[in-house]
Amino acid sequence: MTITITAFERSPDGGKGLARDTRVRWALEEVSQPYAVRLVSFRAMKEPAHLALHPFGQIPTYEEGDLALFETGSIVLHIAERYAGLLPHDANARARAITWMFAALSTVEPPILELGSAKLLESDKPWNEERLPLVEDRVRGRLRPLSDRLGDAHWLDGAFGAGDLMMVSVLLRLKSSGILDEFPNLAAYLARGEARPAYKRAFDAQLAVNTGKSRAG
Amino acid sequence: MTITITAFERSPDGGKGLARDTRVRWALEEVSQPYAVRLVSFRAMKEPAHLALHPFGQIPTYEEGDLALFETGSIVLHIAERYAGLLPHDANARARAITWMFAALSTVEPPILELGSAKLLESDKPWNEERLPLVEDRVRGRLRPLSDRLGDAHWLDGAFGAGDLMMVSVLLRLKSSGILDEFPNLAAYLARGEARPAYKRAFDAQLAVNTGKSRAG
């Protein structure tokens, strides 16, 4: 059964890999599943055909036979449950790996998204310069305990898995901010994630889309 | 095997049910599982014993035999997978229900948390009055498509399930803001959630903790 995902026709980041289809591509590469990609324009994302797949008019989506999913976390979890390679067999270890997926998305990422909003959407506001350090401190408030827990370990809970895939993906958003340099073990963790062959294939695939589009445009 | 969760010794909201243990209590009530509660003070939450359970020093946590979990989303998913009542049997419908859990936590809740930060942490800042409408608009940007998708349905995808439990819990944070009144079907959806006997039992249980503490203190 063919797996089809959606991705930006032209990613807002120009191919830095921060669009969420990269997370799904990475998961599919880790479990060695081929997939097709349907590119969607910003206009088409808000039209009925795409909204039927994704109520919030975003990417990625996931189609496989008569199953249609949205939400990166849910898609990655589905892939991890369906194909071997991203979740341990032991039930308790599996529940802990899923815990780290949720921790990445609902504890660590929200202040990072807020920092992104401050930089992207409020850069012209008179308060931005004074406010940014407050938002950065909220990010540090999540990174510090994460760094403490990771310690010298390579991954969050034993072997690399879906929880690490999601946490590395979330931390990637901070790469250009310099904040990760304050937590050397997290910077090294990020680098370990980026060095995985499956990540590199996912990154290259999304980059090819964006480079191709750039040339065409 | 006894299930033990943790909750605030004294909730910052004084018992309005917005602390995240309410979500876990609600899930346990829906699947008719008894549970014990260990109350944790703000100081104890940052001490090694609790940090071993919850790296970010928060509540709730979940212990059951040799399994220890943190993260509300992961705990509710674990309960929904282990006990009948919160996830459909059909595999595709089950994946869609989990999708709504992730949508609640990683698409709808982040701007709501940002609104909470603006109101709680930045209320004394000179920019707050001018900035709040921007943040409220980000919340509306999530509520509008959610309202469109829900339409006249009672729940997000067929029968009530884990996705609704999480979405209602997230929307509860907006109750005092007035924003939900702009989306009558979401306000009615919230009211349907609050009317569930399992929710009422969960709400009353957390209220009893906070009322008891108020009396004692």
C-alpha cells in the first residue's frame, strides 16, 4: 500500500528542514518505508480538498489505503507502531518512548514556538527587543531540565527511538538561536540526530524539493 | 496493581480544574479505574525524588507496578490503550482519535498557553495591553478551523474518546477569556464535556484536595 505524505510546495524556511514534513520523512527513512510526496501550495492548503485531510490547513498529512491522518506527532507514532525500528518491544520501554514524544511536542516545543512567533511575527513591534530575553528564558526553563536528564547519555532512554526523533526535530528549531550552545550535551545530542543516515536522507529529500522549486521559480 | 498519580498539594488555580492532573483523573474515571493520589508541594516538585519521575519537575506522573510515566498526553494515551472506553476498536478510527489528542496538545494548546503566559507573566509589562489582541488572534486562528471541522457534531470523530477528552481539557483553559463565546459550537462542545459524569467526578476530586487544603491552611 503506497504511503503518501504532503509537504509545502515551497517551504517558508527555504529548505532548512524545519517544516514538519521532515519529521515524517525521517520516521519513514528510519523504518525503511518508501513514500510518495504530494506538494501543496499555500493557497491549496486552505481549500476544501486539503482541509478535508487536515482541518487546520497545514502539512504534513499521511495517507495509506483508507487511512488518512494529520498531526506530525500522530503520524510519527503511527509509523513507529506499524513498522519496526522506532519503538522498543518491551511495553514499559515503549510507553516511555511515547512519553518523550509528547514531552518534545507539548513541553519543550511550545516556548520554542513562542520564541519563533516573537522573532517572526513581532519583530517590528516596539516591545520586541525588551521582551525577547523573557521568551528565551522560558526556552531555557525547558532546556535545563532536559539537559540534566540527558546527562552523558547518547539518547533519552536507551536506544534511539521515536522520542529522540521528535526531540531532536524540536531542538533543530533552536539551531540558529545560539541558545543550544549553553547546553553542550544538547548540542551534541542534536548533532548525533543530524548525523543519522535516515535523517540525512530526509533532509536531502526536502531540500531537493525546495532547491528544485527555487530553480524553477 | 495500584495506579498512583501525582497532583499539586495546592493547585495554582485554587481548584478550577485546570491543573493537568484533572485530565488524568478524567481519563481514569472514564475507564472506571480507581487510583491513588500523592500530593506534591512546589518545593518537592523540584527535588531529586520527583525529578526522577518527572524530569521537568511537574505534575502529573503515573505509576503502576514497575511502569513510571510523565506527560499528560502520554499518560492519557496509556490509560486509553490499557483500559476500554476511550479508544475505538477499529484501527483507523483509533489512529484518528490519537490524532485529535496530538492536535489538542500541539496545535490548539500552544497559542492558549502563550495567552496564559501573556496574562500571568507579562501583565505588568508596558506592552501587554497592545500585545494581548495579537495573541488572542493566534488563539482564534486555531479555534476557527476547529469550529469548522466540528460543525454540528457532538464529538470530533464519532463517539466520545481520548481526543475529545484532551481537546475539551485544552479549551477549558479559555473558559474565563470570553473567546469561546465567539464559537458557539465549541462552547457547546465544552459544555458537553463538562457534563460527563466522569468529568464531574474528576473535577470534584481535584476540588476536594484544594478545598481541604484551603481549610487546613
